[in-house]
Amino acid sequence: MKEITQEEVKDWFRSLQDTICLGLEKLDGKSTFQEDRWQRAEGGGGRSRVIKSGDLIEKGGVNFSAVFGATPKKILSALKLDEADFFASGVSIVLHPSNPWVPIIHMNIRYFEMSSGVWWFGGGIDLTPHFILKDKAKEFHQLIKETCDRHSPYYYPDFKRWADEYFFVKHRNETRGIGGIFFDRLSTEEGFSKPQRWEFVKEIGETFLPAYTRAVADLREREWTNDQKEWQKIRRGRYAEFNLIHDKGTRFGLDTNGRTESVLMSLPPEASWKYDHRPKTSLQKETLALLKKNIDWINVV
């Protein structure tokens, strides 16, 4: 069986970043990505690419990184691992749209390896609409399920449930959005081989562009009001709360001395926190009512 090398993983993630950035520039139609290359003093580095003030995307980031070195003690303790050097590589994406009818999208796929022989894949893709439209939620989940089903009938139900649990804003008692899938520390459990896990992760990465293209269709040109824009800012605030308080990827990036600007690129350009804010419209109320775990979005009525 062909061994999957660090170079192969790194090169594929770097190529995926190129493909997605080109696709997003074409989809946006106005703005292009600005690239910052950075080096990590302890080993490795990456390419951070940010797009802003576009026709579709108000602010977005598509980051690639490949870092290595001694594993920080904080990481060893959190993951309950013995001391060894590590290598980690991946692509992370967050897009904040201008139009409040268009959802926020996030994807992260990554590989982690240690000199002790420990390795795993992690990641996921999820959607955070400011206004939940059931037909768009169904379409997104159906596409993700089709991708998962090509690799295992258990992937979608298991990883969808994992996403519901992970993307949960505990202090608000609501999910971050309509979820998607989330997975972590995928290794050889249930008899899967490393190449099988790798092929799955690659196809999730390749699903991003079609998933986002479908998610924005028929919405990007929809007219919006000042009240709807203010609601978008409030929902962005909830998104920021999750990323700063609960997100493990944010903590991992900061704990491994990653580039702060890159780690925090997921934050929106503008957000609002209004004291004791209450929804004003039926769609706002319905959106809040649907920010729950365990909704069957494919069969939602």
C-alpha cells in the first residue's frame, strides 16, 4: 500500500487553496485575494489569503499552513499525548458575505502527525445563515451527504451529529447555524485505512466550491433592508463568540504560536452586540427557533 507522505499532503492542500481562491474570485466577480506568506519560528509556515469588499464577499480568508516542530506541552496535555515532534497541515476557510441573505460558510480540513507514529485527519464544512431558509438548508445537507455516502454510509449521520454537538454556542443554548459535518482524529478506527481517510478528506475539500456556489445562488442579488443588515451584524456577533470561546482550531493555532492574523481571520468585518436583543420579524424568530441540534435538514418541512 502506497505510503502517504507529508510532502504529498502539503502539496495537495496548497493546490486546493489555489483552486478555491481562483474559483471564489470568479464567483465574486470583483475582488481578488491578497496573499501574505509567513514563517513560524519553530518550524514551517503558510500562505494566508484574504479577500474583501467584493461584490459577494465582504471579508473572507482561505488559509494554507504546514507547521512542524516540538509539540507544545499545552497541546500534549489537551490531547493526552506523549512527548514527540509534530507535523500539521491543512486549509481553513471562512467567508462573510455582504448581503445578509447569503450565509457564512466555513470549511477546515487538516492532517496531524507525530514522530511517535500517531496520525489523524480532521475537519468539516458547515453553513451559518443569518436567515434560515429550509430549501437552501436541505440542498446544502443533501450535497454533503452525497459526498459522505461515497465513502461510508455512516459518515454523514455520525459527522452531522458531531457537527451539531461541536458547533453549539453553549452560553446561548443555540447552534452556530445549520451545521454540516465535523470530524476529528480519524485514523484506522472501524477498519479504515489511511488512504481511505485521505480520499474522503480530499473529496470534502473538492465539495467546497460547488456547495458555496449553490448556497449563494438566487440569494446574492436579493434586496435587503437596514433592519436585515443589523440582524446580520448581531448574528455575526454570535459567530465571533463561538470562534473566540469554544473553537478548538482557534486555540490550537494560538497555542502552537501560529500567525495571529491568520488564526483570527475567521472573525467578521463588523458585528453587533445589543443588550437583550429580541427578534423583530417572523423570519428572525423562525431562524432562532431552528438553531437546534438534531434537525433532519434533508427531510425538513
